[in-house]
Amino acid sequence: MIKLKGKSPRKKRLGLIFGAGYLVLLLLFAIFGPMIRNAQLSDVAKKVDPDIRVYNAVLDPVSSSPFAPAGGAAILGTDELRRDIVARLAEGARVSLTVGLSVQLIALIVGVTVGVLGVLAPKWIRNPLMRFTDGMFAFPDILLAILIVSVVGLGMGPVIFALSVTAWPSIARLVASQVATLKDREYVVAAKAAGASNFYLVTRHILPQITGILLAYSMIDLAGTILAESTLSFLGIGVQEPQPSWGGMINGARLNMNSYPVLLIWPCAVLSLTIFALNFVGDGLRALSDPRDRSA
Amino acid sequence: MQLARALSTRFLLGLLSLLFISFVTFLADEIQPGDAATVLAGEKASAETIERLRENLGLNRPWPIRYVEFVSKAVRGDFGTSYYGVKEPVGQLVGRNVTMTITIASSAILLASAIGIFLGTLAAVWQNKPPDQGILFISTFGVTLPNFVLAPILAYFFALQWDVLPLTWSVDRVAPDYYYLILPVVVLAMRPTALLTRLTRASMVETLRQEFIRTAIAKGVPPFRLYVKHALRNAILPVITAIGTSFGFLLTGSFVVETYFLLPGLGSTTIDAIRKGDVPVVQACVMLTGAIFIVLNLFVDLILPILDPRIRESQV
């Protein structure tokens, strides 16, 4: 997505380390964030409101305003419905990571299959397959995703489906170009001459060569997927309330933006940092998987 | 000859993609519960009334026939009537809103091209010096920050804190219209500005390495003339292509900006219709957006050989 041209390998490695560190923290936050919140709530509060997303009036019975200030029982305060911002950010992280990782996984499976078949399959399969893949590039991803969501429906499942449909073609194209160059390498030709099957060639000789590039690519693509998910949720046609999502939080913050800008700042900051971190990690990985860059 | 063939292939591919989109939008109506008959008959209608209406509308015919009819009507701009409100004809409703989208997208692309080419040239002239690094750093944000993060931030400062620009479009506007479009256009222009800056820089850096530039320097061409007439003219071609495709993305990607600033445009109409389940409006919006994108890309393919004799000759 972004190209850090002219960055030295040292800087890239630094970006990789910081980006990866942030992502690990985010993952932990997504897994344990909602749990901590849950443990903090008293049993009374849970009985009053079993939905842990709703911050309890019990902890703070005096205040009539739903907005708790930061630093209290709710570390970053609460929103207009007394919901803890930290807990919502954590659940938003869960949504973004679940959608992002599922989409990348599906896209990788479909993309690698199509990419390999697009080079090695017989001509009558290969040609239509690659033409179809090219055709998928005819439309902007977000438009296609919105179109699919409008057909399939709203919610997390449709979002994963829609974004997978838009994500696989670029992976297929990448794999196809890599396979096309690798299949004529001497060691592959030699293995073929020795009687290896196409399946053996692909799984043993070709795919292991491109895992590095694929990993780097899907890290950067993951940033795009998370952005697209947030965009759909922001527009109200993605993950639906009351399920928290970063995009939904940013959209919801506009109501009280003037008096409570924190509601806006946190989801924006977490989302932007995540996008940056994924780009740094992807870039660093690409540098690592490219021997020319590594030796420099 | 070859050029003509390449272009006609592109044209056919574009037509094919549009057919594909039309099929998916047609499916939207098939998959979702209820059809035009249930909506037109109203909530209290009996099953028989709906069935009779369905027969009158021809909805009980097999789907391939209805698909062909859908396409032939769509070509003429007839998408039926909206399910909601005054049940306005969809063509009219969409036509009313498309002007807004075209206005903000064209303003944004003009702004982005001017700033992008200017900053990109500056960055290339001061290659690897502080101004260049500064421009590249800022453009990284421009590429990475999503519209829906930038829009609230700008709105917070310009509309709420400093109160110099209106927050959202509204029916009772007190200032001239363009006043309400400043923030949306700036937000929309951010990403293409960053992309065009980077592209102009890269293309200029490449051009400045060429031998004819060295010759021009040796000949004593003054710097401004050198950079603008000699280098930029040669470097601008990929930038023009990118301006064309960016314009396509702006015209078809104004969902966020229009929704956030409540502008009555194609994007906000689409989102609104999806949320309400207003199928005919969704179909019309999606088809129109897809058509705009394809036609624009075709136009870029057409205009390149006209601008650059090298492309014209290489393909003849």
C-alpha cells in the first residue's frame, strides 16, 4: 500500500520490530481486553446489566451524566450510553482482527489455488481463469464490496464474504507471476524430468519459495481489509450495532464530538496506528524476503 | 491497426464487466425477500392481490426473461420507482443526486492535481533533501489515513472549534453552496493528492537522470525552464494516467465523504438505499457508478496515445 522508498534496511528492520510489537499488544488487547473489563465489574453490576459492554451506573451512581471522565473505573471514560470506551475498543479490535484474518486466509487459499492453476492447468482452464481474475480488477474494491453487501445483507459474515471476494484476485495475480517465473528454473525442470508430478512440484519446490513474499503481501493487504471493514461499519452497512467496531465508534462519536472529542480520538488513533503498523511489518518482511535488500 | 484492436478489446471487456455487474444487481432483487409487487401492494394487501399484481407486472415469468428485460430497461435509464417516500422514478432520483458527486469529485481532482504535481516536482528538485523528506513524510499520512478519520478531525477543528466552515450540508443553507463543499472536497482530495505527489516525484526523478537533461544543463538552460519545460513535460504522462484513474476512484468512492457531510450525492444515496432495502435505487446507483468507472478508464486508454506519440508509434 505505501512504499517507503529510500528507507535504509536498518530503518525497515526498526519499523518491523515496532510494528510487530504494536500488533502483538493489539492482539493481546483484543483477546483479554473485554475479559479485564468483565472482571472489574462487580457481580451486582453484572446482574443489573449482563451486557458487559454497557458500563454500569452502579459503579458511579451519583453522576447523572452518562459520560464518565477518564481515569475512573472506566480508564478512558464512557460514551453517551455509559459504555466503557476501553472495552469497546477491545471488542472493536476483535472484530477488525477477526474479519481481517479470516478474509486474508480465505483470499490466500483461493488466490494461491487460482494463481497456480492459472499457470499450470491445461489451457482451457487456465485462460478463462486468468481472464476472470483480470475482470475482477475492473471495479474499485470498495464499490464491489458495497454491491455484495447490498445483495447478501449486513453484519460480520457478509462483510467477511464481500471483502474476501475483493481480496483474492491480487493474490492470484501475484502467485501466477511468481509461479510463471519459478516453473522454468533449472531445479524445477530437473525435478520434472526426474518424474515429479505437478502437485509435488508446486507444494515442494514452488510454494515454499514464495511464502515470504506472500506473507509480506498479505500483511499489507490486511491493512487494506481492516480499513475496508471500518469503512463499511462507518457507513452503517458493515458490522451492526450493538456490536462495537472502530468504524462504528468513529461514526457514533459525531453526535457528541464537540463536547467529548475523546470519543473520536481513541478509535481514530487505534485504527491509524494499526494501519501504520501493518504497513511497516509488511515492508520489513518484504525486505527480509528479498535477498538483494538483505545483503545491502 | 493494433491500437484500434487493443482499444476495442478494452471496450468489449468493459461491456462484459458491466453485464456482470448488472447480473449481480439483478440478483439483489431475486435474493432479498419481497419484490416490487409486495411493496406496491402495501402491507395490508391480501395474497391474491399480490399475486394478481405480480402477474400484471410480469414478475412470475422465468428469471432469464426478466433479466433481459431488466437490462434493456436499465440501458434506457428505467429502473422502476423507489420503494419509499413519494415512490419517485429511480432514474429521476439518481439523476438529481449525481450532479453533487460530479461537482465534488471534479473539484477534488483539480485540487489534487495542482497540489500533487507542484509538490511532487518540488520534491524531485530537492531530491533527498529536507523539503523532499518532509513532503514524502506528509504524503505517507495522506495515503494511509482513511477519509472517515480525516473528515471528523477536520470537521472538529474547522466547523466546531474555530467555526469558520459549516459542519454539514443542510436544506436551509445560510452561506453560498460552495462554502459547504470546501471540507468535503479537501477530505476527498487528500488521498489522490498524496498519490499524485509520490508519482510525480518518482517520474521526475527518473526523467532528471536522462541524458537530454544533462545536455540541457550543459547548454545553460535556466533552472525553471529546465524543470518545467524539459523535465516535467516528459515526466507528466504517467501522472495524467493516474489523474484519470484517481478521478474514477473519486467519482465512485465518495460514499464516506457524502455520508459524513450529509451531501445529497450518488454515494450517500447508495448507502441510504442499502440500509433501507430500497432495491431499485441500489440497482440504479450501482449500475451507474460501475458505468462511470468503466467509461472513465476507457477514456484514459483513449487519451494516452493522443498525448504521447511514443505510445502511438509503438502500437502501430
